[in-house]
Amino acid sequence: MSADFKVSYVKPDKPGIVFTSKEIYLSVDTKGHEDAGILLYDEMGEVYSYPFPVSKRNGTLAGVKIKRHGCERFVYNYYINDEIVTDPYAPSI
């Protein structure tokens, strides 16, 4: 099953979350680790991993823009190396 996530990479200027009417921007400080990305979970519990390419980062900051019908409700975490990291800027946990 394929999720309806449309993910593209952005070079953020600060960590956090920005909501627009059709998109969500998520960004995190990777603390300089090359192995970092975002994990998106769909309604069925499937996990989709999107690594942050080093070439798409702004220093240690990495980010994504997500477009999705119904994207106001989804679950995500970041991963940095082998650690799963909850977003400190998440509106609810």
C-alpha cells in the first residue's frame, strides 16, 4: 500500500513546524549526523522513511515540505543515527 505523501526537501533557516493551507514544513537540527531523516506513518501503521540528503541541508538543519490530502492528521518522528527522535516543536504528542 502506498501512502499519499508528497515529500520534497527544503533548506530551512530554523528548526520547527510551519503550517500553510496546503502544506506542512518540518525541520530539525541533525546535529551534524549524516544518517538522519523523517519517518511518516500512515493510517494503517505503515512507516515511510525519507532520509535527509546532506546536499539538501542548510548546515546541520534539514527539512521537508509535505503535501497530502488530509495532511493535518498524520504521525511522524525524526531519526538521527539509530535514535528515533520526537519533534520538540510538535503541536501534540
